[in-house]
Amino acid sequence: MVNALGIVAITRPEVQAVGPGKYRPMAAYSYVGRYRLVDIPISNMTNSGLQDIRVYTNGDPKVLFDHIGSARHYNINNKHGHVSVIPVVTERYAAEYVSDLAGYRQNLDDIVDDNHEYVVIAPVNWIYKANFEEIIEQHERSHSDVSVLVRHEEGVLDPTKYFNANVVVKKDKDTFGKFVTYIGQPEFGDVVAPDENNIALSEERKADLDELGNPKKNPVKLDISLDTYIMSRKFFLQLVEQAEKYSELFWMTDMLNLLSDLGKANINILNYAYPIFPILDYNTYFNSNMAMLDERNMAFFNDPNWPIYTRTNDSPPTIYKGEGTASGALISNGCEIGGVVRNSILGRNVKVGAGASVDNCIILPGVEIGDGVMLTNVMVDKDAKILRKKEITGTEDKPIYIDRRAAV
């Protein structure tokens, strides 16, 4: 066992997928038809030898209680370890605006009584693999107060997929400067960090347009924070207690920026050199799911030497009726397919009627798609029935969302 407490953090209010987020916290979002997002950080932690894990949630926790249960399916030894779900609540602010630090303050006594030497904090909205045992060793060698996992991206042609991400502005090549939230101006397609030394003026933005008025594809370099932090439990407790003195709404990045500016925290950058799949809004959630249809990505994600654990359900295998076929798709158990499914992800117990066409779609569990229905670039939430509307077509840039339990 690694001598560290694992914390699965809540996400900032601007990081959400409009549509699926109405019904569940981000930790409970479906991923590639089989998993929940919370499965990824928990699996990284248990594969790394962490056995005590706290999952914080700022939404309805019921689905997480049901999904995590006793946590035995995460390869947790219940005699020595535990996974707990901790709802973040407050009377002063709506749940989605309660900061991660405020959630930790509410449960500080529990962490004070904990006897682990280190704390590992990981989010649910970055899909990646990480051996935290090795990362803790790197943190120890750095003699820093906090280590943060950062992915350096060269030549990003579509920076919109990183809007709302925290990025690191460095003082020099290897030295942490501060965190900023990456934002953009959609009407001009440019991206700027809200920094006093990096102010984009409207005329300069116009210069980034081509002759047709479309954004030029200028490659961008980014140092993307994966919102993953390693620190001693002692420093973590000090950080949480100090944050309350400055602001009730301070998030982890706010506090680390302040302590760094005051010279009270030495922050170390740990470079992450492997694939990442961001979930920062509805489009990135859709695209990060669809990225797993690429065999190379799925091979990286579904590594037998680094399994992603999840709650399993007993269900029959998928059956194909009549002329039903599927190609380039991920199909979960219990489906009935009578039409054609291409380049799509189907959750459990989805029914696709005769002559129906499902192309480049994400279909969550329990959905019924009627005979002759044609869906293209669509996400359909749980238990919806699409029977009478025979054609629904979105675009790759803007996939359509069909509501949970909708009758269409």
C-alpha cells in the first residue's frame, strides 16, 4: 500500500456538459457506454496502491452511492481500505458554486484524524493513466510543497477543446508561475489567458481571421494542468485552514497562486507525456467518448496491465436481428440491434429498430430507437424513446442532445 490518501475532487462550475449535467454530477457521467467518469481516478489510485479514497461530489450523490457501493469492484481490500462518497453542501451557496477547498473544510476533522503521509488529489474530467506511486516518489525528490501534473502540448490547432482548462503560465522554462483559466473569444476563434501581460485587442483578433472571416489555424503551445496535485497531508491541512481566512470561494488553484506569489509555497511541475482526453464542456465530453473508437486510444485506455474498474451488471449479450449490423462501434451488453450502427457508442439495453440508422452517436442505457429512425451526430440520454421523429441530424461541431426519458 502507498502511504497516501486519495481524493477525487469536484469540478469548477464552468466545467460541465450542459444536458447530461442536469441529472447527475460529473463524476457520474457515462463513459464509453460502460464506465462512469469516477471510475478512472479511482482505478488510477487503486492500481497505484492507494486504498483509502474520498470521492467529493457537488451534485445528487445517489447514483454515486449506488455505483461505488462497497468499492470491492475497484480491487479495494475492505479490511485495510475504503472508498467513501462525500456530498458537498452549504446553506450559503448553491452546491455547484461551493469550492473544492470549502468541501475539504467541511470534512477537515476526518482528514485530521487520517494517518497517511501524503494526499493525492485527482479530478474526474481528465481521462489519463497515472501511477501515483511513481509520482509521489518524484514529488519527494523535488523537495517541493506541492507537485502538479502538467501536459505540454505543442502546435494545438484547435485550442477550443481546452477552453475552461487550467493552464500554467511559467516564470521560466521549468518554474511554476501561476494557474490561469484558458478562455476564448468564439466570434474570432482566438484564445487568450486572462493575464495582464497577454491582453488581446479586438483589432488583433480581427487579424486572426482569414479572407472568408474564419479563424486562422495558428498553432498554440499550452502547458495544461491536469488538476492533479500531490502534497504532504500536513501541508494540505495548512492550505485548507489558511484558505478560509482569505476567501470562502477560493479554489485550490486560487490558493496555490496566492501562496506562490507570497513565497509561501514551492510548486513543482511534473510533466505528463501520455495521451489525455479532456472533458470541459458538452462538446469535449462527446469528443472524448468518441475518441475511444480509435483503436490506439482504446488500447491505451483499456490496458490489461492497468485495468479500469467499474461496477458490472449481469446482462445477456447483444443480439442482432434481421439485417442488423454494427461497424466501428462500441456496443454494450443487452442491446437489440435491428438496424445499422456506425462509429457509435451504445450503452446497455439499447434497442435499435429495423431499418434504423445510428451514425456517430452516443446512446446511453435503456434508449429505444424506433423502426426507420435515422440519427447522426446525436447524444441520447437514458431511457429516451425516439419513435416518431424519423430523422435527427446534428453536426460534428454541435452534436444534438436528446433529454433523459424524452419521447421524440
